[in-house]
Amino acid sequence: SSHEHKLNFKKSKEVCLSYIQDAMLQKQWKRAAEFLTSYVESLEKDFSRENVGPSEMIWRIGTEILCHHSYSSMKEFNSFIEQMKTLGVKRYLKVCLEHAFHLLCNGLIDEAYQNLSLAESWRFGEQTAIQDKEMKLIRAYRALLDYYSWCKQKNILLEHGQDGFEALPVEQEMHSCFRKAAVNLKEIIKIPGVWDLFVKCYVDLLEFYGDHNEARQVLNEYAYNSKFPANPNAHVYLYQFLKRHGESKKSLVSALKILHDIVPSHELMIDFNTMLQKSKKRRKRRLGLEVIFAALDYAGWKQNAKAWSCLARQVKQIVTSEKHLDWIKQEWNSRKDWWPAFHFSRYLAKRNWQENESLSYEKALVAGILLGKDCKYFKYVSHQGCKAQVKRFRILKKFVNKHSPVYLRISG
Amino acid sequence: ESTSACSGSVDGSLYLMKNQKEKLRMTMPMTLSFCYMALLWLREPMTLSDLLRFVVEGHIPYLNVFQHFPEKMKLYGLDLKIFCVESWPVYEEVYNKMLELAVFLDLPRFPDITDSCFLHPDILCMKYLMEANLPDELHNWTCRVVKKVCIGEADFLTLVPGNKSTRKVKYDVLAAAVIVVVLKLLFLLDDYYEWLLSDFAEERNKNNKEGGPYFEFKKWYKVIKCSLDVKQKKLDEERAKYLWRCEKPLFYSAEKKSKVLKKRQMVVNLQNQFGKLAGSVRPVEKPNPSSFQLSWSEENTDGSCFHGHSLEGILQEKCGLLTAMNPDYWLGTDKLCTEKLCGHLAHYREMDFPQSYHFVLRLFSFLLRIQPSYIHDEVCVIEHKLFNKKLWRNMKYNTGLRK
């Protein structure tokens, strides 16, 4: 029963903590602050060997309260964090890092930079080695801020490049930012992890200074090193880089192929399909069909007229050439049970027609081929289209009618 | 000034050595045993539960008493283990130590507790009845029970140190238990009968125009539950917010001093910072110590005071006397356990007993700041004394006991 009449120091602090937690869960910041005021005493007996001792609790709880309480200010927050830094040397860099994040979230970029620089210069015996990871992160985030400065300088130069403007100091500043940023960005992306923002910035710097080889190597490492976690963005960045530098279709395709494998619903699948459709190689065109069908399996693509036009184009091409109808049959086989309800219901026909004529046109073509001219979707849309005397719908109707036996071949 | 952690008072380490267990050692809780012993000797109107409550509420120096020591008395090293208080005093511990102390000091029989003393069950029951907002008329019944089981006698109530044959009396628990027994006698408290009686009293109240209202258990229950819940919640929060440290921190040695002072400073800073965010101003002055935790006034027009209510609603006339309508009784336990074996005379588990019974125990548990099981133990003892003859007779004829 909770109505114990005994009480000791440890128990009362445990109970206090549970009150704080309840208050925080209910967003009652005043009440949480009230109980925290009683809880801080536990610092005076920080003999606990448990992982989360009072000082870490107080740091985290205090931060939450100060973030949300309406009366707290940045000044108060900073003063609180400075105290927290002195509380636990094992946590020093972590607190510095989170402090910097908080400052950034509040738009205090200069202060964040100062904090990070200060933290960088911290040394504390063997702790320095133990907290090596945090130190790398601190340097990395400072590098990001250096990159940010670099961008600013670059923009200044671009704006005033032509006037008799004192470019030299700005240039020098810019290059200095680059050097500071580059060395630390390079360091952090060596560690297996997800470093999207850091990679992008680093590549941006390298490209600007013309070091394309280094940039390509960085992106390849990031995308293909098996030690790094599978990250679709890595492949996107690589693809974008290759495209920017006019690399061969082959390399572009191989970059996007992996993306298709990991994230079949990725927005780049449209580009991928477009590229593949144009290919002379049969295998690539086959892949293109697979890619676009796979993308349209996802609810997020249902209303994407561009995607449907890709599929429609390829289906039309195949049907017209009367070659490789088996490709459509293969793709349709696993979808014929659920695509009709998913994409081609009568409700969707009405809605698509009302909201987006082009979308309904493309879908109608696909429906007409896959489900035949008597399917609900095609019938409704083509009827509406012809009624509205839109030319392409008449053409569509003729086309589907002409190729109606196809439906029988692929549905069997 | 020595700097090792093992220094401090000259005999500090000796004091804490294990083989000293046989002898009586002075501890902080024992200072309270001393106080209580003195209060008992003087027959002051303060029970042990009152005393301990005042300590917890901060009216009696105990928690950080070293703050009040003269400057010259510096505590460090093992002194800290002796003087540093990190738990609330426990009733049982203080009481038992008091008994040991009385023996150790070779004290004679204490001054008699007579029926004009505050600690006498007749007086104490009156006080608790008032506090529990129960009708004054119940006092007649408590006196009857007290008389019947002979617990109002000076020989029973007075402490004789060293006399192992008599069971030692906890006056506050005893008085509370008597009231609980009376409530069981009149209302049965089996989660059924008391409500039935209450409805009956309510009916009779409708036709009752002259005189005071009849006592209705249901109404009383609602009022008390409401107040008790509020008070209990407040008490729970106070437990969570309890502060143990003071401005003058303790430290093991001079080396640790600066670290301890720095921590103290940080705690004060944080308390100020978050105290401001807490909004409401913390009351600077403690309320004065009060013997009564709950008070009820007959001047309240909302009818929330039951002192003047009449028990007639639940009594019946038999042979010119008013007796309880309730013919039944259930015992808290078939057989009393031996305290020496398991520390308890009975074994209380909330789920084994009716909720009304638990409610009543809870009420007194709150007032006395002790576990309900202690009151239950005492209730069982009184019951067994009360129904002694009947018990023996029933057992003999094997009719079984109602429970």
C-alpha cells in the first residue's frame, strides 16, 4: 500500500522523482519545478552506483522544464546548463553538445559556436580519451557551423563580385572556414553512421574547390561501405553527384538500382523509369516496367499523374509493338487481386475525373489495357471524357477498343 | 584537527563497534525514547504518535539537530553516522527502546495512569472520537468496552519497567482499537450491514423532527472519506517534497569540506532557480503544532459534523435498555499469534477483510501515523478478551466462529 508511514532519504527521493515524472507527462511544468526543487537535494548524497544517478536526472529533467516553462528565459537556461557542466565530469562533453543544440534551436548560432569551441579545448586526464566520440561530434558540429559561415562568405562574394568591393578579406575568411570545416567533416564521416548533412556539406565544399575525385570517393564510401548502415539518402546523393557531372547512363542506373531495391517508393523512381524506358537494352526496359509498377504499389503514389503517365507510356508502347506482353503479364500477376480495388474503383474514377483530368486519363489507359474496356474505371472516365468532348479521350477509347484482346491474354 | 575519515569524536569509532550490540547505545531515535519516557513519567497529554508526528513536522529538533550545537562541537568522521538522520523515527523502534531504557535506568513503577489522565483510554477515546467526527454518544460504548475487558485499570495501564508478564500498553493504539471494536459491535462492518443500518436510520430521520438527527453511517463515511483522501494526498506530497538537508552540511573530513560546500551551494542555486518557476510561494512559517489533525465544528451548517448526532437510529429498546440492533460480530482472527515468534499477534491483509473495516483502520492509521496492522493486532486482542467466555464455549460445542 502506498500509505506507508515510514520514510527515509532514498525512498523520499524515489517518490519525489515519480511525482516529477507524472507532472512532466502531464505537461504540468510548474508542478514539476516544484518537486524538482525538493529533488535536487539528492545531489548531496550522490553515492549511487546506479547508471542514472541524480545528477543526470536533474540535468535532463531541469532541461525539459526550462524548455517548456513559459517563464524561463535563455539566460536562465544557460546559467542552469553551466552548473550542470560542473556536476559530472563524465558527462561534460555530452552536456556541452546538447547545450549547443539547444542554442541552435533557438537561433543563437554565434553562442553555439562559442560553446562548441570552448568544449573542443577541454582536456581532463583520461576522460578526454574516454569521451572521444563526443569530442568528434563536437568538432563535427563546429565544422557544420564553419560551413555555414563559408556559405555566407561565398554569398557575399557572389553578390558583390563585380563591384569594386573589398573581396580579399572575405575570400580569406571563406577559405579559412573551408579549411576548418573540411578537416573535421572528413573525420566524422569516417565513422560508420548516418551523416547525411555532414556528407552533403563536405561534398559541396569539395565540388566548389574542384576536388571531384575526393567527392566521388566520399560518396562511394558512404553508399557502398558495408560497415555503414543502409541509407537510401547515400545513394541519392551519389546519383545526384553523378548526374551533375554528366556521368554515364550506366553508372546512373547502377546508383538508382540500389535505391529501387531499398526504397521502391522513392521519388526518384520516376527519373529511373524514364531513363530505363529509353534504353536500347531489353533488360533495362524490363527493369523500368518493374520499377514503375513497384512504385505505384504505394499509397503515396496513387495520385501521382507523372508516375501514371510513365506507366501508361510504357504499357502503350508494349501493347502497340505487340512485343513483350509477357512482361505486363508477369507484373500484373501479383497485382491483379488488389490493384483493381486499390486504384481502379468506381469511386476513384469519379474522384480522379473531378480532381485531375490528366491523372484520370493516364490511369484509364492502364486500366483499359489491364482490366479490359468493360472495367468500371475505364468505362466511367472514357465516357465522361467523350461527353466533355475532350479529344484525347476519344483517341483513348479507340485505342483500348482496338487492343481489347490483349486484356484476355494478360489476365489469363 | 585530524583529517582522516575515521576521526571525529574521541570515542566515535568505539561507539560504533559491533560487539557493543549487547549494551544500550545512544542513538538519535533513542533521544526520542527518552523524551517519550519523560512525557509518560510526567503523564503529559501527548501520545507517542503525537510526539513522532511533531518531529516529522519539524516542531521538535531532530532531523538536523547538529545545527543547534555550539560552534566548538564539530562533527566529522564517524560522528556523522551517529548524528546524521536519514529516516523518520519509527514508532515501534522508539517504543521498544523506551522500555529497554526504563529497565536500564532501573526505574521503578511509573506514576499511575488513572481515569483522569490524558492517556487513559476513556479520555483518549473521547479525543479520537472527536477527531474522527463520530457521535459523542459512542463514548458510553467505549467506556463500557474498556470496563468489560479491564483495560481501564491503573495496574494494566501503568508501566512497570522490567515486568515481563504484563503486556506493554501503547495508549494511542489501544484507544483507537477500542473505538474500532465499538464500531464493529454497533455496525458490524461487513460491507453490508452498516449500509443497511444507515438506510434504516435515514428512514427514521425523515420522521425525526424534534431533537438532533440520527447518525447515518453512509453520510459519515462520505464526509470522512473526502477529508481523508484530501489529507492523505497532501501527506503523500509532503513525503515527496521532504527536505533532509540544511544550510550547515556535514562532511567526513576537512578534505571533503570544499566539495561538500560547493555541492551545497549548487543545490541552493538550483532550489532558487526552480523554486521561482514553481510559482506559488512556499509558506515560510510552519503552522503551529496541533494535537488535532482533523477538526469538525458543529457550527458548520452543511451538516458535516457528527458529534451531536444520536445513535438512537441504530439502537433498539430491550428490557428498558438501549442495545445494538446488530446481533452479530466477526473476529479479526480465530487465534492470536505469539508476538515473539512473528512479531505480530494477527496478520492483516487488506484484501482479507471488509472494505468498511479497512476504511476505519485507514482512518486511525492516518491519525496515528502507523500501519493499519498494528491497530488490527490490538483490535484482535481486545476482541479475544471481550469474547473470551463465548469463544471458549463455542469452541467447546464446535459451532464454529463467524468471520
